[in-house]
Amino acid sequence: MELEKYKDQLEKIEKKFSDINQNTETHLEGLLWSKPINYWDYIQTDALLNLQIQRTTLPDEMVFIMYHQVNELLFKMILWEIDQLSHKEKPSTSFFTEKLGRISRYFDMLTTSFTIMMDGMEPEQYLKFRNTLTPASGFQSAQYRLIEFASTDLINLIDRRFRDNIDRNTPYDHAFEHLYWQAAGKDYHTGEKSFLLTGFEKKYKKMFLSFMEEYNTINVWRKFKELPEADQQNTELIKAMRHYDETVNITWVMGHFNAAKKYIESVPGNHEATGGSDWKKYMLPKYQKRIFFPELWTKEEMDNWGENL
């Protein structure tokens, strides 16, 4: 009688392993010897808490490291949701809306976290330990670049000076050389790439080119355009799309900019970023006018992009 109540579950287990040509009895016996799960093993707490390696003895460097690691974890969460949305064939409007909501909430969390950087470190300590970081830079966050590629058509990530000469038939390698962030790693006069950029490309360029091609027709914008026409005109959905666009390309960027400005300009002298880039022109939205979904904004809104902050 006791076994009877497990009959349904046992039949499902039998089918599960049968479908993959596995012996159910072997797997059931394995349960006898497996250890019970606990929180610290499941979350890998010990490994996670040992990933913070300081280069200096300054306490606030630990804040800096952990904050950026949290950012990277949130970037991974965003990419996880985008991957599911983008690889869903003909997603329903409800599915699209749910995933967009998750993606936006993760970015909202990122944008509201900048007080940790703004008010959570002593400028004196930051200005000391930042010298040990050169030429590393937050510019080199590969996951952030992947989020951009997966969110919009590639043309919207091209440096504004070159957009008229690039279209969907342009080879990815050529388009890559004209991405907006290339300017932050190049000498304006000679066109030579800095060590910041060459090292970044050596590590990630092959992956970037593959990702650019993969998401060319399945990015968030393209998935939006697959929705029924009536839903594409839905006021609340358009508002959600605009919120994501503005959050990533204005709110997040300005939070990063203001935090950097506070520390970098807290003393007189050279105000270059650790990677050597012209960080103001690279970061300020009014210069880049990077917009994921330009069709959802008026010309006036785009002309004044980031001007009011």
C-alpha cells in the first residue's frame, strides 16, 4: 500500500531514464549514496567568497572589487533572460513582456546601486589603489558588450560618424572596427589602438564577432518586431521598451559617469581613466547618443538624448 502512492512518480522516473537509454535501477541506487544538499554547497559560497583578491592593502579596494563582481553577476542574469527570449521562436506577447520585465528589473537594480560607489569609498584610498589597476578598465566588461549586441540592431552601436557608410550587408569585422566604443581606445590623430583595446580584442574579439552574427536577427528589438502589430502599438509595452532603453543608455551610464567624476576629479591634475580613454566623451550619452530602439523615440527626444542630466 505504501508503494502504491509512489506508483505515478516511479513510472515517470522510469520513463525519464528510459527516454535517454539509462538504467533506472542504477540511478535509484545512486540516491542511496548521494549526500544531502546544503546551502553552502549549492551556492558554492566558499568559492564565491574567495574570488576577491586585492592588489593593495587599502580596505576600500575590497568594496571596489566586490561591487564590480556583483555587476558582472547581474550582467549574467540579464544575458540569461535575453538568451531565452531571443532563442524563442515567435515568442508570445506575454512571454516577451515577462522577459523584458526581468531584464529591466536587473538593470534597475544596477542603476540604483551606484551610491555604493559614490559614497562607499574614501577618495584618498581610491586614488591610491586605482594606480595599481592601470591599464585595466570597466570598459573591458565583455558581458556588457554582449548585452548591447543582444539588445539592438548593430547599426545603433556604430559610431555616429560612420553610420551612413555601414548597413546590414557590411562584414561584421568591418562593423566591429567602427563600434562606438572603439573611439575610446584609439588615438584620434593616428588611429592607433591603445593597449586597453588591443588586449580586450585579443581576449574577446572572436567571441564578439560570433555573437554579433548570432543576434543580428534575434536581438530584443527584432523579437519586439515579431509581435502582433496591435501589441507593438501597446502603450504600456512601448513604455517598458523605452524604460529599458533609457535605463541602460542614460541612467546607468550617468550613474557610472558621476561616480567616476567624483573620484577622478577630486584632485587636480591628469583626469584620464585607468585605461587612458577620454572617459567623458566615451561615457556621456549626449556625445554617443546610443539608442537601442530609435523607432520608439521622437526626433526631438533623440536630439536631446541625455542632455537634461
